[in-house]
Amino acid sequence: MLAADEQALEASRTRGEKLPVIMGLSLQRGGVFFSWLALACCLLLVGCGSTPAPVSSRAPPPSQKINHHTVGQGDTLFAIAWRYELSVESLARANGLSRPYNIYAGQRLTLNVRSSSKASSANVAAPNKVVRVSASKPVAKPTRRAVQPKVYALPKGKWHWQWPVRGAVSRRYDTNRVFKGLNIQSAKGRKVGAAAPGVVVYAGRGLRGYGQLLIIKHSETYLSAYAHNRKMYVKEGQKVAVGQKISEVGGDPENSGRLYFEIRKNGKPVDPIRLLPRL
């Protein structure tokens, strides 16, 4: 503080005048108070010059929910439904598809099966048409290569589940659905049989994490899957009987004796142990 200020304060104290109190600090503190007040003002000014952006202007984090799927070459509606844990019927209904569920590469399918609205006509494979721009110049409309669907005839009558392969269960279905099927430890080259009669609706390796995969449809409710096959003996559209050889164990490079087996009810994984006979 300046000497003049010191003298003024001393004179005020001699005359018995009361000193103002600002923010709980008396001016009797002299230089300390004025220094503190100057610093606070500076900080306030700096803060006003660097006001953070409002929350509304910040970009929201990306959503983790997938609402659409673009059909790839070789995709089938059954494989797409399996990937997203949907029933084929609900996925077809949400996209305005009717049997035999004709889809084409590049088609964008909605995965919002809860919506009752039909998909737009752009989501349905368009037949070959000739669009006439003028009377003299017919222009052929570009066509899309459709993924040829198959018509499946499901087995009739009563049937029962059976184990697909001889072996021991090394990992069971998780009720929290972290693990959605069974790991059955068997032997490389051992026969894998159909767990129930049905028709093969998928045979390939287009679904990541399953290796060579077979999916069999047994009814409008149940599907079963057999993953990490070394060799497959059936193809899409083929009818199979219960116990019929469909593949061989041995396709998992990290464990050649493992077969992954899964059952789904209305598109959702269920515990196979509850359906298979006791060993």
C-alpha cells in the first residue's frame, strides 16, 4: 500500500471512524485486502473471457444401437435375423417382405421390428421394368441382383431334441446371455448330427465368430445352430432328419475338438440344457 494510504487509515483510526467491511474482510488489513481484491477482479475478468460452451452445443456421443442393416452379397434373411437375435417373421414384417423373402445386395433393412409400419417400396426388390422417357427412346431401368430366396418345407408331426454330438459340456449357457449356447468338447472329425428334423436355412461362414456355420429351422418357433465345423455335408434348402450327419467337428483353430451349439426360440437364445435329454 502507498504511504499516503497508510497515513489516511491511521488518521481514521485516531478519529474513531469505523472502517467499512467488504466481503468479511476489514480495510484494517491494509495492503493484504487491496491486493486480494485486485487479484479477485483479475480472475473474474479472465473467467468471463473464457466461458465454456453450453452443453447443448457439444456433440452428443455416438449411439451404440444399430437400427439398420445393409444386405451384403450372400446374405439371407435367416442369417441377418440370427445375427441380430430377431425372428425371421418379425424382420420380414418390419420391412414389408413376404415369402419367399426376396432381398438384394445393397438393400437397407430396418431392424426396428416393433414398428408396425411397413417399409417403403424402396426396400422391396423391384422387378425389371422399362421406363419410357419419350416415345422414341425407351430407357431400361437399372436392375438389382436379388439374393435368391428358398422356399422351406418344415417337418410335420411331433419331434424331440437330441444331442448333436458325443462329448462333454465344457461351457454352459449363461442366464445373463453373455454366453448364448453350449461348448461341447468332442473330438476332431467326429460326426455332428441334426438335433431335430428340419431344413437347412443357412450354410456358410458369413457370420463373424462362428466359423463354418449351419442353421436348421425346425418349426416356426425353433432354430438350432452348429458352429466351427470342419466340413459340412448339407446345403441350404436341404431337409434333414434327426440325427442325420450334417457336419464334422474340427473347424476351430484354437480347439479342434469344440462344437458350439445353440438353440433359439422366436429368434432369442434359450438354454439348450432345458430342451435336450439328460445324459
